[in-house]
Amino acid sequence: MESLQSQFDAAAQAAMNLPARPDNETMLRLYALFKQAKSGDASGNRPGMFDMVGRAKFDAWAALKGMPPEEAMQAYIDLVHSLNN
């Protein structure tokens, strides 16, 4: 059976070639799960109010605070799989 890391890597590649672009909320969820899986809890300063995209991405990532990386990987894999079907 494939390791969680190899499944995650395959899902990251698959996310680049989705049949249709997901809505913004789903894109933020993908971003946040990926960052949580790779980097752990959000760090650094929250972007300023004029950087709306950066701020939304940071907030989505920060909302996952405390989620273990393995759980984030599995959630990312499941989300990408659901978007491909």
C-alpha cells in the first residue's frame, strides 16, 4: 500500500490538473490543507487589509491550527479525489 506521503504527493500533482477550476472556497481549503500538511500551524504575520487574497489564504490556514500534518494530508487527498470524480 502506498505511503501517506506518496499519496499526498500524487494528490498535489493531480490538483494541478483538475478537470474544472474549483470555487474560491474550495481553492482556499486546498491551500490551507496543503500548507498545514507541509508546514504545520500558520506562522508569520497576517497580511494587511489591502492584501485581500493573502489575508484570505492566511486565515484559511490559521483556521486549521492544531490539526496534525497527517490528518491534513489525508483531508487534502480526500478533497482532491472528490474533485477529480
